[in-house]
Amino acid sequence: MDQEKDKYREILCIGAGYVGGPTMAAIADKCPGYNVTVADIDEKRIAAWNSDTLPIYEPGLDAIVKKTRGHNLFFTTDIPAAIKKCGIIFVSVNTPTKTFGDGAGKAADLQYWEKTARAIIEYADDDKIVVEKSTLPVRAAEAMSRILQSNTKGLNFEVLSNPEFMAEGSAVSDLENPDRVLVGAMQTRSGIEAQKKIVAIYANWVPKKKILSTNVWSSELSKLVANAMLAQRISSINSISAICEKTDADVNEVSKAVGMDNRIGPKFLKAGVGFGGSCFKKDILNLVYLCDHYGLDEVARYWEQVVLLNDYQNRRFVKNIILNMFNTVAGKKIALFGFAFKADTGDTRESPAIYIGKMLLEERAELNIFDPKALENAKKELKDTEGKIEYFEDPYECAENTHAIALLTDWKEFADYDYKRIFDSMAKPAFIFDGRNMLDHKKLFKIGFNVFPVGSEPMKHL
Ligand code: UDX
Ligand code: ADP
């Protein structure tokens, strides 16, 4: 194999987080003909990827990492050497929402991206294909291309967009069987050549008709729009849950009836405490920023409302707790069942539990927190928050002597607990606020709980 061909069999991913780690493990697993290196500046994170305890929890991930690590999957902090060696560089560093300056609270903070681009310029000795994997604002690839082309070594960097659509908790199966893979490239001869090389990687396991080759801006925008539309469905059904609570309608019945329309479909219509996660809010705010930038005020306000409604749903949940616990939670103990933003992950970024927990603490409630996987992250999220918080490894101990349970994450195991035992150990009257509508409410009511679902009539003994 000649050297040129060889180099495009060497893949580097800069950023070993929730996106980079699982995606590269899947590529290594499906493409034995490629060597995949994942690099990060965070030494602890890389050490964890090289250990038996991976830095993130994802069902099925341990098995594929075990199978490929040391064969064609490598984790390193030696970014310069990895840049030199590899012809294809995926970039999946973090791109949080800016917290300062122009666009604060909306635009993406691209400092990590730019630092990565500068590292590529500094250490590259030959041409590279650079692939954006992090979600970035539309036209980021163009900006990146300009930075990379400013190199004085006469090198060519082709910047492509290949957004990741996997969801946390199902990352491995989403990666193994994606609905589609998007590869966006500049429509120049070298852009199209590079696009073919990235398509060839995915063609190892993804059917050709599911791999879409587009221009770079369509690819970037599609990622933002997919997340915005998913989040919009959740805000839509959550807005209806508020109407249901004022009437005799049940949001679960409405959701089922509406979702059975083939044109609408049943997914992402589950009412609850609101959406969380690192993507939805950030991507919508990015879209809003973009619309504002182009003077599309009506469009910006339309999408912004999806986020505002989500905040309203968090607040409504807390208000409902306070109202039903005789207008005060001060000095009362409340057990939070779940802190992760969704089930099957330890991730707490933008979790509704953060906002709900903080609002309850401001009302002087005391919190007992249990989560099967997210306890360490919960501690970090609430580290500087004033108030009385205790963390528990066991749900039964967590609920003991509390006045109420607020269920905030849809962990399946929550439905299997012995709620009679839990009820007996709680202060009375005992309340349960099912923020995910996943428990057997009639059964809980029979046990003695006052039960408050989202979007349907409460069951009260009082
Ligand atoms: C999302 C997108 O699904 C994925 O394609 C993209 O790559 C990254 O962002 P993720 O944030 O991991 O993935 O989780 P997702 O399953 O989409 O859930 C997001 C939030 O919405 C969670 O807080 C979840 O609990 C909530 N949700 C989801 C609801 O409240 N109701 C629903 O019906 C579905
Ligand atoms: P995501 O959910 O998008 O994967 P994460 O925060 O989980 O985001 O991961 C991003 C990773 O990128 C982190 O491990 C962080 O240390 C890494 N990172 C940030 N900046 C750089 C950089 N300049 N070089 C290498 N890695 C970086």
C-alpha cells in the first residue's frame, strides 16, 4: 500500500468525550482495515479510556472497547504525534453555549474548536481531511477552513461536516444501525474527493442509501434542525400537559391518540419534567442566534419558544410540588429519584433535575438524592449550591423519613421498587410527584401515597 493511501487509513479523533469515544470505538469495531486514535488534553479521561472503568457509561460500550483497544483503537494524550500520523482528523471537542461577550447565552463557544485547528496547523506536515463531529453553528466549517488555510506550510486542509445523531444511553446501537449518516463537503473537486473517503469509512457497515452526501452547510444545518424538531415535539406535548392538568384530559391518552396518526408518529411525545442533555437547548439557541444574525426575528422567536416552554415546564413541576404540599416545602425532606437527564446514562448536563433541585433548595427544602449512575455528576452540579443535600447509593435509604418523592429520570428500575416498603418508611402524608409518568399510579394511591402525575388528574387522600 502506498504512503498516501496508508495515511487515509489512519483516523484521529480529537476529543474523547460522549461523542468522540463511542463513535470512534464503533468505527474501529466495524472497520478492521483502519487504525483509530482518540486523543484528548485531559490526562485523567484518557487514563480512564485505557482502564477497565471507562469515563462514560453506555450500554454495550465496554464490550466493543475491550475488543478493539490495543488492536486498532488507541487512546492517547500525545496530540502532536497523532496529528502527524493521521490523514483523517475528526474533531469532537466541546462546543458549549457562550457564557460571555457577544452572543452570550446563545452562540456556540468555539474556543476549543479553534485551539484544535491551531494545533492541527502547528503539527501537520502534510494535507489532511478535517471532519467536524461536534455540533457547530452553520458556517463553522467555512470559518475553520479559513483558519486552517492560513497555514504558511502550503498544506491543504479539506473541512467536512459529519454530524453525530446518536443519543446517549443508546449510543452503541445508534452507531451500529444509524437512521442515516450525513457527510457534507465543499462542492469542489478536492472536497468531493475527501467526501468519498469519509463515505468509504461508513460504507463498511451502513447501507449506501442511508449515507447522504450533501453540501457542507446543509449538513451543519440538518443537525441543528433535527435536534430542534425533536425538542419542539417535547415542548409541544408538555404545553398540552398544562392544559390537561386544568381539564379532565389525560396527556398520555392525548399523546397516544395523536401519535397514532401515521403522519405524526408516536416518538418524542412523552410529557414529563422537560428535556435536558447537552444538545437540545444548545442547538436551538444556536439556531436562534443564527436567525437573529440574519434578521429573521419571527423565526428566531418561534424556535426560542421551545426552550422557554421547557423552562416553564421545570418551574410548573416545582410550583405543583409546593402548592400540593400545603404551600411550603421549607424544612421538608424531598427525595429526588434520578438526577441524570434521561435513563441509561450518568450524564447530568442540562438535566431538569439541576433546575428543579435548585428551585426546591431555594424554597428551603432538604434534598435526598439517588441515581443509579449519575451520583458523582450530581455532586459536581450542586457543589456550590447552598442548602441541605444528601446523596444515597440506595433508593430505600434515600426515601426514608422524606415527605415526598420527586421522580425526575425515567430509569426503568424505578417502576420495580417495593413502594409499600418505601411508603412505610416515609413521613405522612406521603407524596409522590411522577415527573416521567412511569409508575403505576393506581397502585401507589392504594398503598397510601398522594400521587401527582404530569398532565393528568392527581390521586389524593387529602
Ligand atoms: C439528542 C438527539 O436525540 C440525538 O440525535 C443527538 O445526537 C443528541 O441529542 P440525547 O440528548 O442523548 O440525544 O437524548 P434524547 O433521547 O434525545 O433525549 C433528550 C431529552 O428529552 C431527555 O431529557 C429526555 O428525557 C427528554 N424526552 C425525550 C422527553 O422528555 N420526552 C420524550 O418523549 C423524549
Ligand atoms: P461531547 O458531548 O461533545 O463529546 P465532551 O465534553 O464529552 O463533549 O467531550 C469533549 C472533549 O474534548 C473533552 O474530553 C475535552 O477534554 C476535549 N477537548 C477540549 N479541548 C480540547 C483540545 N484543544 N484538544 C484536545 N481535546 C480537547
